[in-house]
Amino acid sequence: MGVIVAVLLAVVGVPLTACAASADGVWTLRVVPAFMGLMGIAMMASWVRDLVKRDQVDISDGLLRIRDRRSGECLLPTILAEVGTATALLVAAIGTSTGASWGKGLSLVALGALVYTSISSLSWVLTETNRWPFGIPMLVALAGAIVSLSILL
């Protein structure tokens, strides 16, 4: 995983020493909150798109019994986890970028939740090979969360 993070950082032109030496300043107050905000918006937008289009989800029995059209699996726990994570990421981004006393603590929790939901969602990608394009944003989210956690800690 460390190699993936190092390659990702090299691609965007970030020297590893910059991450290590950036306990405060632009990384903590701008880059990490921007990443959290983008991830929160992307996660929310993904679920809104799926719920509006309804091509991959079945809501015929109501929102509390929402299911994946292909597998029939109940999606409510997944939706709650991902929407909760997205909400925490958005609030944490605001708190961290404004220097609020609770910002860093909530950011650590929200980024930890992003690590969990990214890994959990990757299992969905690995079950069917035609879902691999969905895995790329999940890997980016996972790598970004790990880098962000290392900057905040």
C-alpha cells in the first residue's frame, strides 16, 4: 500500500518530505479539507444518481427495503454507512479548513470511515469483473484517506 501512495504522490508532484513536514499550514488547512470535501460530494452524488436513475437499485418495496438489482442484496446498511461518511467528510472539511477545535478530531473519524467504506466497496468491485471501472475512484479514495490521515497525525 505504501508503494501505491508513494506513486500517487509522485504522479501529482508531491514530495514525500512535504507530507512529513506539513503538520500544519497549507496541507492541513487546505489540501486535506479539499480532498475530504470532494470525496463527500462524490459519495453523495453517486448515491443520488443511483437512487434517481434506479437502473442498479430496486426501490419498489420502499426505501427501507432498497436492493441491488443484480444480487438482491439489501443496500440500506451500505447507503447509511456511505452517506454518513460523506456527511462527516463534508462537515470535517469545513471544521478543519476554518481551524475549528473539533475539526481535526472529526476529520480523523471521517477519514477512518472513508478507509472502511472504500475497502468494503472494493469487495463489491471484486465480485464482478465488469465493475472494475468503479474500483478506480475507490482506490483513489482509499489512498487519499491514508495520505490525509498521515498528514493529520
